[in-house]
Amino acid sequence: MVIWSSAPIHTVHETALHAMYADLERVASVQIQDTVFIGAPGTIVKHRKGNADYYARQYLDGDGRQRQAYLAGPVGSPDADALKQSVQNRIDEVKAAIKTVRELAKLNFAVADSKTYANVGALFNHGVFAAGGTLVGSHTRTV
């Protein structure tokens, strides 16, 4: 049995939406990174261990489970505070990009679901694409 979808492969969008997408693409190309956040960007929290406070990033992973990643410490040291500010800036940028992606998704632009993004992000973070790797397959037509 052969199943064929008659749904169009491409959707034509208004010029303003193309501009919105192009702006998102420009932001992504300017912010060259070694790693991407897997799951939600999260927030930065302070924790105390013994007599010292340190920074951690609290977030939801690709499966929706709460995670935490150590950033730096002790709180108040120039290096830790600089790293905290750098990560906070990146979190803010990613949250703004996510807002735009969600708006485009509502307007029928194709976006990856969270698990697909987590898998592709993990491959990116491990250097697969930087080493010339290519992901081949068709997961775009799932219903």
C-alpha cells in the first residue's frame, strides 16, 4: 500500500513574514557559537555549598526534565560574575529568538519539535557538523 499526501510541500508567505524570518536568520548567523542550549534556555540561579555561593543555569532539557548546570563561582569574583553576565546575555538573546520562532510557527513556518531540536543540538555540540557531518533523512512530513 502506498500512502501519498496531497498537502503542499511549500507554503508561500507574505513578504513581511519573510523579513521576520530573514532577521531571525541574520541573528543566528551573527551569533556564531561553539554550543547551543539543549532544551529551554532557563535562568541563572545562585546556590550555596559550604561557605561559598556559586552560579548555575537551571533549565528544562529536551525531554522536559528539570536540569541544572554549574556555571562559575564563587559569586562576587570578577571571572564568575563576567561569565554569569555573558550567559545571561545569551539566555536573553535565545529567549527573544524563541519568541520569533513561535510567532513564525503559528503562521505555518516549519519548525523542529523540542526532541528533534535536542538531538540536532547534541550533534552540533559534539562537533559533528563542524567536522563536515551531514544529517540525511526525512522527518519533515510527520503527521
